[in-house]
Amino acid sequence: SRTIEQLSTYAENPQESTVLVICYKYKTIDKRKKLYKTLMKHNGLIFQSKKLYENQVSEWIRLTLKSKGYSISHKASVLLVEYLGTDLGKISKELEKLEFILPKDTQITPDHIEEHIGISKDYNNFELKKAIGEKDVLKATRIIKYFAENPKDNPFVVTLALLQNFFSQLLQYHGLADHTPKNVASNLRINPYFVSEFQVAARNYPMKSVSSIISTLREMDLKGKGVGAGNMSQADLLKELLVKII
């Protein structure tokens, strides 16, 4: 990146028979400097591919599948994002797997995700977050029991990170003056599909309670790393986490 500006010499007198493509990763070309200005002068094109926010990835999945002749239910796309994050490379590989197995014109459902990718449609962090937001103790207990029995597929650190993000966003929700779905989705950078979850959770967890839970989650993070918790099992950590939140 420190020598990228040296290309301005070539950009001043490019080979007309050559199409030169430069992949400049992790940074953005400085528009104030000579290279950018020279490229623009000689009909160069700058394409900036920004990393998608999490709330944009579900739509990317839908459009990608649509271009291949498939559709996907919203819950199925949410499961993929919750499990794979925003790494489009990982997601593309899993989509290719589904495209190889399933015929065109198929609507991909949570059942397909569970069968062919291995993500449980009922026992996952997405469903746990929803159950906790609704204060559905029975459902949340069933999910953490499943997590405790399958610790490798459901690491405590991932569950904790998702809940920390959820309650941080819920605190932000409480601070909004305008709780219309459009404004909430925009400010929290979430898919409008999830706004109703925050509306329900906000009724169950007032601002003071949310602040206390965030503090508790920090303590649980330390315990998960073995600080002041001895050798607590994942099952015990999950049980304590649920009790302290709900």
C-alpha cells in the first residue's frame, strides 16, 4: 500500500491494448493523491466493494439464489447468517452445496439447512436469543440443554457474543425517541424482520434491567475464560447465564 502511488507513472501513459486490473485490498485509494486523479483523467474506473453489514447479508443471499433459479425463506437465510456470519466466501460455498443437491425452483427452508448444512433449525443461537427476548424460560432451557450436550457445535463464547450484541442493541433501542420500524432498523442496523423482537424484548426488559444484564454478560465472559469460575462446565455456564438474565 505504501508504493501504490508509483502506479501513477503508468496511469499517465497506459497501454491502450491492455486492460489492467488492480485489486487493492483492505484499504481505499486516496482520492486526494495523484494516482486517483490520473486514473480518472484517463478513463480509469474505481470500484469499491464495501463489506456488507450483517443486516444486508440475508438480502444478498436471497438475490444470489434468485440469480441461480432458487428462492429461500427468511428464517433459512437468517440461520445461515447467524451460523456463518458475514463471510460471503463461506456462505457462497454452502449455497453451492445446496444448489448441487437441490433442483432449481426449490425454495430453501430451515429443514434443508438442517439436513444439508447441519444447523439445527430449532436449537440455535437465533432461537435462544428470541426465547430470551420473549422470556420463554421453557424454550430457552431446552435450547441451552441442547447446547450443553453439543458443546463443539455451540461454543459458549459465540452464544455470549450474540447475547451481548443483542442487549447492547436493546439498550440503544430504549434510547431512541422514534420507535417506528423503519427508524429502529436504520439506527440498530438490523433487518426490519427483527424489529418486532426488540419491541417484545423492550417490554420484558426495561432500560435499567438491560444495563444490569450487560454487566452480567461481561462477568460471564470472564467466567467463560476461567476467571473466578474454576473449571465450570459449559452446561453450568449456560444455566447460570440463563438464570441471571431471566
